[in-house]
Amino acid sequence: MKKILQRLTLVAASTMSMFAVAGEGEVLVILSSETTMDLADGQSIETGYYLNEFGVPAKALVDAGYELVLATPKGNAPQVDKKSVSTDYFDGDEAKMQSIQRFVASLPDINDTASLSEILAGDLSQYEAVFIPGGHAPLIDLANNPEVGEILRHFNKQGKPTAAIYHGPITLLSAQVQPNSYY
């Protein structure tokens, strides 16, 4: 399973770099605000974004010349899922993992993240693409979020790239206008 996750991360990084040829502009990165997830048995676990699923594609974008604009539903700083801070997700390479940790920690907006309402109050056309990393947290507050839906519909109408990795694609459900209607 970890090999599959590593490959998916590489695919996401490659996908993001495909539109990163021009190397100019901003990419909106939507991360979850949530830090804990309630389980069916009544317990809860800490959660957040997966380090490799956010850090590797984000670094590829920055290296290609893009500026990242980070946003969460609440405008709070996103949290890394501690389970993802493991060399298992970096081909067993401690230096690679630490390099991505340092990169993420160095992002200007990592501790001063915009809220989705602030993003929507601005001009969505300024962004070249939208990227949604995985981890379990998107299941909580991004999967059925009207603000996320509005953002995703905008990017779709404009024909601009949308990339999501692992649990990130659950956010695409938010773009449904009438999720209970059948065609």
C-alpha cells in the first residue's frame, strides 16, 4: 500500500508539473482545517494533510516558479498528520523526508493561511490552478463544503487545472450543484 501511495504522490507531482511549464502565477492550495477525526467506535484520532501528498507536489510547483496560496475553511494553519512523517512515504530516505519537512515549514503562508471566504471574496481568476492534497482530514470538512464547491466550479468553467491526491478527490463531491438529483 505504501508503494502505491508513493507512486500516487509522484503522479500528482508530475501532473502538477505538467501545467507548471510557464512557471508564473499563483496556485491555490486547499487544505483541511481539521485536526481530529471522530471514528465510528466513539474514539477520535489526530489527522491533517499527509506530508508527502502536500509537500512533494507543492515543491514541484514552487521549483517550477509558481507561488502557492494556502487556504483552509477556517483560515487556520493546517496540521500535518503525524503518521505521514515517516520515511516509509519517502522510499526509506530520511534526507528526502526532512527536506520536504523543511520546505513545508518554510512556506510563507503555512502559519498564516487564508480562509476560503477570503479567497472567494477575492478574484479567483488570479489563480492558474487549484491543488488539494490528501490525508484523512479532507473527508471531514472539504467533501461537502459549499465554498470548496464554488471554487471547484469556477476552475472547471475556466478550464483551469484541478489536481487532487489520495483522499483529496473526495472534495470533488462539493462541486455538485444537486447531488441528490439523477439524470
